[in-house]
Amino acid sequence: MNLTKGQRTKLKILETTAILAAENGFVNLSYQAIADEIGLSQAAVIKHFPSKEELFKSVRERASQSNQDWVNTFVEKKETGKEKLIEYSVQTCNWCIANPSFMQVLVLGYYSSATDKTMQQANLQAWKNAKVKIRSFFELHYSDLNLETPKDIENRVDQVHAWVTGLAIRQFVQYRSLPKSTKLREAVENFVFLVLK
């Protein structure tokens, strides 16, 4: 995909902001610090993001999109609902480890959503999107087996979403690099087996 100079600059601002915010938080981050890191003027950064709220929301959205793109690349290759659910879970964790700045931005976003309505709305939308995707894997799984979707499907979707989110954060905090073993995939497969019963 060919990006214009302005699009490349905007992307660089978002990625740099994510790195700096991961190191020092959003509160202490200034336009000047971002500009200095990239080699732009402060006015150039403000031109693309007139308010810090817009900048931080855009960074959060970029992190979320990066996660979705990464996970979809792997999930699309799987055929059954069960395989897709397992791959979704594993790759969500792997993305967190491979993209520490964006992961930190998402964690900071979750914490700040307690007091920030804009961040709260962004988080709710991201959670809704994730749950829709997880539900589609469940529905495909039951369709593959010619079974009716269970009545407690929403509870199962919530369980998977909460478990994957917790596991991803744990993997990120504990490893900070991709684990060499198959323990992650085994844990996911065992959990998915229980949830799909």
C-alpha cells in the first residue's frame, strides 16, 4: 500500500507517541517531545493532531487495528471454528509480546477509561468488536458439528474474552518476548476444549 507523505508522517507520529507513552505515560507526554523524537516541528505534529485527546485516541485506535490485522492474518488460514478460536487466542497473546508499546498503550487506555469518556468509548468498541469475532468462531464451531448454538453463548463469549485478555496481559508482563515452548498453545487448547463442551 502506497502512503502519501502526510499519511506516513501521521503513522510515524502515532508509533512514536505509543513508544513514548509506554515509557512515560500519556499525562507527561508533550507535543514537543514527540516532535523532537521524530525530527519534526511541534507545529507539524499539531497540524496532524490538533488536540492531545485526538492524538491519544488515534494511538489507541492504531494499536487496536494493529492487533486486529495481526490476529486476522493467522485466523484466516484456519478452517474450523475451534481452530479459529484457538488461533485467535494464541495470536492475541503473541501480538501483545511482539508489540510492547502498543500493548502498553492499550493497558494505559483501559486504566484511563475509568475517568476518560473518550477512552471509555474506544475500549467499549474494541471489546464489542472482539466479542463479535469470538461469537462468530463459536457459531462456526457449532455449525461445523451440526449442533444448535447453546443458549448460554454470551456467557461463553464473555468467558473467552476475559480469559484471553487476562492471558495476554500475563504473557506480556511475564515474558516480554515470544515464548519458545508450546505451553501457551497447550493452555489455550485446553481452555477452548472446556468452553466448547
